[in-house]
Amino acid sequence: MHRANDYYGHSTILARYCGSASEPPPRIHGYLQHGWNIGDGMAGDHEYVSGVPLFLWSERTRKRAWSLGRRETYVVGAPWAYLVRLKPERAGAPTRNGTIWYPFHGWEGQHVRGDHARLIDQIKATETGPVTICLYWQEYWTPGVRRRYERAGFRVICHGYRGDARGPGDPDFLDRQLAELRGHRRVASNRLSSAVWYGILAGCEPAVYGDPMVLENEDPAHGGQARIRRQWAELHGEQADTAVARAIAVHELGADRLATAGELRHLLRWEVETA
Amino acid sequence: MNTGAQPRMIGGEMQVWSDLDGRRGAGPVRGTVLAAVFAAARGRILVLGPHDPALFDSLDDTTVLVRGVADARTLAGRTGLTVLCGSPAQLAAQGTFDTVIALDGLGRLDTTESDGLTWNEMLAVVHSVLAPDGLLVLGAENPLGLHRVVAPPRRLSDADWVPVPGDSQPATLTQLRQAAGDVTRIYCTYPDPVAPELILREDAQGGAVEAALERAFSGARKVLVDPARLAISSVRHGAGSALAPGWIIVAARDENLLPHVVSELDGAVPGPTLEHLIELAAARRDLPGVRELVTDWQSGPAAGVPANQIIKASDGTSVALGDVVDPAFALRDLASRLLRAGFPHPWPGVKGTTDLTRILAAMGEVHVEVQDEPGQRELPFAELVAERDRLIGELADARAQAAFFEAELTGRERDLREVREMVEQLSGTGPARAGQAFVGGVRATRRVLRRNG
């Protein structure tokens, strides 16, 4: 019922998992968490209507949401985890190569303050293989930012359009992201974020380093970057223990708590649409 | 041995009275489970108070005392039974007995015609007719029993001519034990001290006990809170005997003289019920745990047995105690229990038992036909209050959602209006007309060229 449910094609992925051929995907009765966060799972700017279920990614988020007064919660796991289950990596897949790097971005209306040039130098100094830079669509279409990374010799890509209040995002956004991640040995970013967790679940070695860049008007309520670095210290640095990272990613994305297709159909109120 | 048809009137009898017909009080102590208690009797037996005549079937050399003449006449024809009618004050002349059974306690022995005996005085009479090596089997209603806690205030019956017990009646199990004798063993009776369906040892615990308590209270109606839940809780917290509706105390001079009262739960498989495990997992939000338990249950032979009648043994095997009904019924039963008021189930926005039944089936990846059915269960008063509060909350939520949908609709109408305006502008403006004219001109030219070609 919320437009953010269609961001990144999330509702489409869940519809695929549930065996629904409906296009557009059926409406989700509830709010689906659409990005990893350190609060109650919901985006801070979203209007919340009481009595509407919150479908969260992880048990930790659920406990936190409960402590913040959210009661109608249910952990279903991240749509990404469903996608990874829907598309297991083929046995004879090509060898992974290089690093896919996600420079931290702001959202529409937010402005990042940071030094792209210094970040580029750090990436060059750290990464030994070829580097793919994945930009948020807003930066990808900002010629200044995009060219700066291209001139550094990096391949620059964009997974697509996320979606906004007016319309859904690219339904195959995450399919493209999964294909790219599986082409790389490493995933890296200057902030621990959804992309890094996704990469870990897709089999990449993670790294979080470089200037985390500051957002104007960043909400410090949940502790911000300082807390993220404290709480998930194992994932920060140019190298991380892959097994440890994977165990944490499975937890944060709820990959060990996925609902069955039938269960999800009932929870999201899709019985009628897919009957 | 008196096998004659006439009861012996010993004095103080009530001429127009019956405890056995149940029209003026609770009726006789009854229930097939009591046969195990009677089986422990030995030697010359005295039965005091109103007991279901069927319980005498297995007894020989038995004397019974009742207070109503009608009851005495009813019992008098039975072989092997000596029937006395009157007040216990007159018992002393009857000699001693090896076993005295008074499963109704001492509350319905005294008659309207006596001077009024206190509980202690009646117990003294009982002890006076008990042989030194004798066995006393005494029932007692627990004044704080959960059957009373869960019941609305009751009306007095014709049997309550003195409606409150005297001061000397024991108020606690400890006092009862002290009054009864040297060495005692306590059994707890459920769901009703007069008509028990279950007899438990004082310290009984575990899944089989909980399953039996569920069965014993399945007929509870017009209650304030669910008695089965309260009973199970009390047993889990070691307070089973403190809240049991009734007690049966077996007393003798020493341990060797105490018999073992056989229970249906002797030798029961230890372990929790499946329902308890699912409840724990659901309350902890361990959804994978719930899925695993439901899947395991619904893919096995016990799929049609209610989860509270299945014991999960420590080796992982399931033991079904109840009858096989039908998987849809068993799942619905579980759903309705998980939705009981006060249980912190994890399913948000669930719309009643049918809805949760379907979710549970989906969690267990089984296909069962779940029909839309109204709730079968009569809600205890406390749950009705909680249900009312839940509905108030649900109504407020529904209103908030309606307001949200309206705002959302307004927003989308605005989007639509903007798009329409854009379409109109594109189709009606100068450049659009010029474009249409250009396309029209191209088509006309092409037609001319084709004709000429």
C-alpha cells in the first residue's frame, strides 16, 4: 500500500517468489522495509499509519522497532535474499574479477559533502584488480561526478532508477545488481550500506573504507556513522573476514528467516490476486 | 453382612431429601476416574456421603452413610452394601473400618436435624471409626481452587442451609494434611471436585499432564478466564496443588500402608506438548522455529491431532495422545489458541482464526481446505474485555487507514489531473496542431506518390 514498496522492484521480486504473474505486482498490504537501516527499518520521511503491518528484514531490526513502539511487525527477510534464492549462482559461472565500489550517495534532496578526488585516490591505492564504480542514478546523470570516476580509469555503471513517490523503480534493478555483484570478487563502499550487505550475500568479499562523506542535515537519532562503525566493526577496513561477514549479512538481511511463498501471499494479502 | 433391602436409620436422617438426584445441590461425587481411588480400598469399608452408586460396583463388605432417606432407599438394594441413613454423630455404634472413604469431604454429611457438627467434630467421628492400621481417603474442595477463581459468583442451593464452612474447616492444604493423619499423600482433582475427570499426583508436571488438563477443561462454559490455561500455568509454576479445584488426601499410620492410586498418566512419555513448543517459538518470534515445528507436525501421521495432544519426546519423536480429527481442524484449534487474548503472537494484521489457520498451513507448506467459519469457542469474560479493547484499537486503525487512503487518493487524483492537462496541452496547442498538420501532409503526399507510382 505504500509507494516505497515498489522501490528497487522489491514488490516484483516478492511477486516472482510467490508465483504471481501480475503486472504490476499486487499491492502489498503493509510497509516493506526498503533499505538496510539502523532504526526501526522504516525510512524516516515515511508517513506511518497505525495498524498497518511492517515487514522487516531482520530480527534485530524487529526488536529495535518494537522498542521504538512499533508493534505490528513481522520479519520476512530482505527482498534481496529472496532474489538470491530465486537465482542461485550457476555452477560454471565465470570467474569473479576485481571490485565493485559503491560511493555513498545521498537521496534526492540530500547533498553529500565530501571529496570525490580523495576517495578515488584511496580506491586506486587499495584495489589491485579492475574497479567498477556503481553510482546512484542522480550522480550517474551528473556529468561532473560521472566523468571524474571515468577519467580515473574506472568502469562506471548505474543499476537503474530506484523509484519515487510518482512511480515504481526499474523492476529489474536488483537483477542487474546481482549480475554485476556476481561478476566481482570484492564489494566495497565508504559506508556500510545495503549494497555491501547485498554483495556479501552474493558471495563477494566486503570492504568498507574511505571518507564516509557527510550528508547535510543527517539525522543523528540512531547514532549515525559513528555507531555503525562501532557496532559492525568487523566489516570496516580494507579487508574483512568473509565468513564472519557472511554470517552477519545473513542475519541483517534475514536470509535465514525467509517466509514460504504461501505464507508471504497471506501476509501481504495476495491470496486473491494469485489464486 | 447385610444384603437386605432396607436401610438402617441411625438418627438425624432427612426425610425429604436427596443428594444423589442432583436437584438440590451438586449431585453425588462421580466420575470413572474415581474407580482407581475405590480400587485402593481394603478390608471393611465405610463410604461417607453422596457417591455415584456406580462406584460401589467393585466393592465388597461396604457400609455407606447417606443423610437423605430417598438416597438410602436407592442404595439399599445393592448386593454387599449396608446402607445407613442419618447423621455422622450416630456412627460410633457401627464399629471400626479398615478404610473410610469420603470423597465429597465432610461438607454434606451433617443433616438439618442434628445440632450442627463442626468439621473437626465430624473428622473426630471419622477417626473414631477408623481402625488403627486403617486407611482414610478424604476429598476436599479447595476454597481457592481455580474452578472458583474462574467462575462467576454462584447462587446458593437448597443444600446450603449453612452457607459458609465453619471455622474448623482447614483453609490450606497443610492444615488438611495435619488434620487427616500421620502420613499422607495428596492427589489433585480436575475440573470439578464433585465430578473429577482427572486425578493428578501433587507434583505432576509435563506435557502429558497439560494435555490431560486441556481435555479435562474442554467443557468449561461461562467462565471469567480460561481454566485450562490457569491450570496449566499453575502446574508449570509448581502451584498445581495450591490451585487445584479439589484434593483427595490419602492418610495412614505409616508409608507402607499407603496405597498407590493408579493414574492414566502413570508411565506417560515425558516431554512438552507440541503446542507449548509452538507457543514458545511464536512468543519468542522464532519464525523459522514455528515453520519447522508446523512442517514436522503436518507432514507426519499426527497431522490430524491437535497440537496440545501431542508430546514431543526428548528423542524428537512425537506421541499422539488424542484422537485423530482432521488437519484443518487441528490447525484451526492451534490458531484459535495462539490468538487468545494476552498471548503475544507475532502475526500482524491477522484477521481472525481462519486467516491464521491459513498462514499456519502455509508456514508448514501443507495444503488443507480451510473453510471460513465463525469462532466456535465461547469466550471467557476476561477475553471478551480484551476482545472489546482489541476491536476498539482495530476500529481506530481502520479509521486512520481510511484517512490515509483518502489522502493518497487525493494525491493520485492530482497526479492524474496534471497528466490530463499535459495531454490536452500537447494535443490542442499550436505546435501540436502544426505537428498534426505536418503528419497529415506527409500522409497525403505519400498517397499521391503511391497513386502516381
